[in-house]
Amino acid sequence: MKPRLSMFFLRDPYKWQFWIFLAFFFKSIIFIFLIYRQDLSPLPGFRGVIAGDTYTYFSPIDNLITHGAYSPDFRMPGYGLLYFPFAFLFSKTIAYTIIIVLQFIAASLSVYCLAIIAYNIFKSKAMFYLTFYLFAISTYTSLFDTTLLTESFTCSFLIFSVFFLLKALHNRSKTYINLVFSGVFLTEVFFLRPIFAPLFLIFCVLILVFFYRNKSGKLMPKLLAFLLPLILIDGAWTTRNYLKHDKFIPATSFYYPRIANSYDLPLYTLVSSWGGANQYWEPDAEIRWFGVEDGLPPELHNRSVSLPDYIYTSKFNYDSLLALKKQLSIYISNESNPNADSVKMKSLLATIRTKCFFYANSIKTEKPFLYYIKAPIMRTKHFLVHSGTYNLFVTLTSQLNTVQYCVKILYSLFYLFIIGFGAIGILILFRQSILVTPVIMITAIVVYTIVIHPVVLGVCEKRYFVPAYPFMLIFAAYTITILGKGLLRNRSNKI
């Protein structure tokens, strides 16, 4: 019986038809579960999840179709262009449904591609099998396949880009076409999430070093093939922006204009300056102490949030923050009131913004260890160490039945296992990464994602780690294989 099961589930990695079928099978189970959990959509007939950011990606396309102008244009059009043909041809319900189906298809294909990446880098069938099955049953990224946000496509396209780049490095007969495909998918990642633009530099370094070491010659044409999609597509986008705004804008802002010009960004800055969580929808986020959860349903309110006592400086104390909280409450309660005194509201907002930045700067100057060392570590903890299942069920954890609760616990342990073992794998392979071997691609994706979000930008939003999670999973699989070899060696020595 065991040999038959092994022959079925451990087939040759290049039997791609079998593996893709199996990937679709596993992903379908999760996908069907997610779309039939509960109708979360305000759009009749649509079974996916419409998030707060969804309309900022799709509304400019709707305006382009109806009014002939891509506006507002503070978002890169990567997600919108994928939505455009379906929005043009069908109703919004059908267009949205097609998008989540395409996300599911891309995610399913990416399971096999990720396993091949692990196989090609480590030349190990064990790595292929571990990576495939671990990723196939994982829910952390699958949760976004039914959600109208950029995470699902970003995750899949990043895997496809690495997949084709590895093919280019090892398949000389199709080097240029694989480089172009890799560049196409990374360009789309850039247009989905412009924060990943520096990955072009890492990939270019690998291309130059690898082909130079292998004496392949003609380095510049190979580099140009990889960069050609970026040059053409971002060149068109930059030209469009210059003609409209009379400015050189190759990538648009990372922030909503509303956030940058309201109390949000200053308050985010203040809370993150001491390492606090600044996602107001998280139950234990310190930012909720300031009352910004007032826009949430009552069942999600949490008045038990407290502030740490080590954050105060000579410029502010607890009473100062109480006064700031009161001012925020007044502003928020009158923000949508058409009869509110606009002059007083502007003055109040200016006071709130000034205080937030002033208090944050005082932490920076008076408590540099807290600001530069402890706070980034705490933000990184918020970013990585959590259940990994916060959207798996639509009800609160306290309302789950026994089976649901056990599933949530199991997948939470699964997520934390990947993070812990993945971190060990990164440390083990650190030397290979700095020597610019192919493993540098997956190391760079994971490390850069962690550094740029919670450390540099002070952003702890958990979904931002989704594109890097599959590559962290490869490192976890590598740690498992190392431990497995060690156990087998010890057992053979005892025998």
C-alpha cells in the first residue's frame, strides 16, 4: 500500500500535468470553502470579498470606461488593467467574479511553479515535494484569492517571475524569451505593488553575475531582454503622467491623498515611533486607544487597549495624549458634519497633525534606542507573529464552533511553523545569498519585504507579507530537509 501511495503522490517533478491537476484540486477545496463561508459582499451576486481599497483600484477604470479618463490616478494601474476588459464587456458582478477566478487559476499554477523553483535551486526532489504540499494546503495566501486586492496576483506573478528567471539561467536555448517573461511578470508586480521596484536591481545583479561566471557572453543584451517590459510599459505610464501632470512620475504615491492630508498619517507616525501597531481594525492595536475605531461596528470595539509607560518624553506625557485623544474625538465626530465650522475644523486638524509629528520627533531625539532599535523590532513582531488566520472565518474567534476553532488553531500553528523554520532556513543559507547564487532571489524577496514595511515605513499590516510568504515557505522546507537528514544520519549511526 505504501509503495503505491508513494508512486502516486511522489511522482517525477516534471510530470507537470499531474502536479498542476493536484494543485488545482487542493486550491479548489480552499477556494470553494472561502466563497461559501458567508456572503460578505455588498454587491449582489458576487461571492468574493470587496475590501476598503478595492474601489481605489477599480474606480479609475470605471471612470476610464464611462468618462474616458483614468482618474483618480494615485494608484498604479496594474490591477485595474487586468480588470479593464471584463469591466468593459460585462456587469460589475461578472467582472469581479472573473477577477477572483483568475486569481484562483494563477494561484493554483503558482503552487507547481514554486515547487519547481525549490527543485531547481536546491536540486532536491524532497524540496520539491515539501514545497508543493506545504504551499498547496496553506491558507495564508489563499485567503486573498477571493479578495479584490492586489495580494493574490502579486504573490503569483512574483513566483512566475522567479520561475522564468531560473529557467533563463539554466536553459540556454530559450534564455532570452524566459528573461522577457520574467521581466513581464516582475513589471506587473511593480504595477500592482510599486514598493517591490528594488527587486529589479537584485534580479539584474544575479543575471550579470551568473552569466559572467558561466562565461555566457553578451551580458547587456540579456539584461536588456529582462528590462525591456519595464522600459516599454513604465515608459508609457511615465509619458502619460508627464503629459497630464507636467512631471516625471514613473511610480505613483504609496499613500492615499486623503491619508497624507488628514490625521491618519501623523497618528500612524506617532504610534509606530514607539513600535505600536497602527492598524485600527486590529483588536489590540495601540492606535485604537485614540478612539479611531469609532468607524467600526460596535462588536469590534476594544476599549481595553492601553499605552506602554516607557514612551513619554519631556515634550509629552499621558495627559498630553489624553488631550490629543479628546481633540481627535471632536474632529472625528464633526468630520462628516456639513454644518461644522470649516475654519475651526482646519485649525483643529492642523493642531492634531502638529502634535503627532512633534511627539514622534521627541521620541526620536530623546529615546533613540526606542525609536531606532526597539520600535522596529516590535513592529516586525506585529508584522510576522500572529495567527495567520485572521480572515479564515467571518465570525469572531469566541463565536467559532469546536471544529472551526480546531481548524483555526491548526492553521495558526502551521503559519507560525513556516515563519519560525523559514527564519532558520534564511540564516543557514545566508552565505549562499551573499555569494550571489540563485538563492539570493528568494532571500531578497523575504528580507526586503520585512525590512521595507515594518522597519523602514513603519507599516505592520499583515497582508503585506503575503507576496513573500511562499518564499519563506521554501526556507522552511529547506530547514525540514536539513533536520530530516540529521535524524536519518543519527539513526544509521545507532544501527
